[in-house]
Amino acid sequence: MQAIPLKAQERTVLGKAVKNLRKAGLIPGHVYGNKTEIEHVSVNARDFLKVLDNAGETTLVDLKIGEERVKHVLIRGVQTDAVKGLPLHIDFYEVNLKEKVTVPVPIILQGVVEEIELVKTGEAVVIQSLSEVQVEALPTEIPENLIVNVLSLRVIGDAIHVSELQVPEGVTILAEPEEVVVKLDTAITEEMKRLMEEQAAEAAAAQEAAVTEEGATAEGEVPAEGEVVKEGEESTGSTPPEVKEELTNEQKQPL
């Protein structure tokens, strides 16, 4: 995709004073890279938002600083206001057009999910496990996005893996090939939810009954044959009369 132009100005205003730039309709930012020193810049807010909509983080931007200098950059990070959602600061990453870079590329699902027969009948749902993947490519060859056709999912358990993603020549996907991108899974209906709740309640009741029975057994335990309860100690349960008599006779027998 062709690089998108964006005008910028050198910035000398730093720190808290940048709030005055924002009031003037400018967004502060900086340009950095592996082999370049950090340079502080500012861009027009409206112009930047238009570029961001078209470029995202995958399209090359020709950042024209002043009247002469142009830097090839990628938008690497945008800090936004938590309330208004407006950009507060921008990170531009300067690239070498002859060196590969690693960037996240979004995965777009193609096809109407509701057209899948099992989804239409309510028996299944489409679950997207990956919304983006890291790729390695030259700055001029980074794909804008990767397309996945969900209409190939027909049976519950069907899945599309990273290894099946189609990428242009020269682009390498860095994710594990067997990782699932999207799959067709069983839908949890209201009836299934009810059954699951009933099963959970039955399991809890069974566990509680087992604990109660175990406690009752412990209370009814008697000393093992030949075991004598020492004076001052109490047995954990009632000892049958015949056992008591046998133990008493054993104690009376001379050594």
C-alpha cells in the first residue's frame, strides 16, 4: 500500500506545557527508531485522525517535518483521553525501507456468520480466538489486514488455523502454525444452561452428603481391638459392652 503523507512541525514545547498545543488543535508526539535520536514533533489533530483511520498501525506514513525533511514512519502508539477518547500523544516509529519490521496485523472475518447452517439453527456459534497476528515484513510490504472466510466452517469443531492464513510473498507470520484463529463451537442454549445448573446443584448436594456421612462415621468410631483408652481421655464413640469386658480382663491378667 502506498505511503500516506502527514505534515508535522518540530516541537520545542515539552512537559505540562503541551496542554497549550492541544488547545490550539495540535497533538504532541515524538519520532524514534533503532538508529535515530528521539525527535519531538506535533501534528494537526484533524489531519492525524484522517491518517489514523486509513493507516492504522500497518500502513507506512511519510511524515514531512517542516518544509524539507521526510521520515518514513509507522504509527506505533496513540495515547487517548479516557473520557473524550481524543488523542493526547503519538509515537511514530521511523523505519528503514530496506529492513524488515515486526508489526501486529488485524484479522478480518469475511462472510455472513448467520449464513452458516448450524449458526442459523442456533446449534453453534463462531468464536474468533485471534483478532491479530504479529508479522515480519519490509515496511512497504506490510499487509493492511488478513482476511479469513468463515463460510468454510460447516461442522462443529471445524477451525481455521494460523497455518491456513494467506499472506503476500515476503511476509512471515510469527504466531504458532497450529494456533486457532476462528472455530465453530457448540452454542449453549437455555436448556443446556438449565441442565448444567441442575448438574452443578446435584454435585454440590452429593458432596455435602458425603461430608455429613464421613462426619457421622468419625463420631461412631471405636478403639481398635486391644487398644485401651487412657484415664482422662474419652473415646470418640461408644464401645460395645463385650469389647469393654475383654479389655478389662486383659488388663487384670498378670504379666
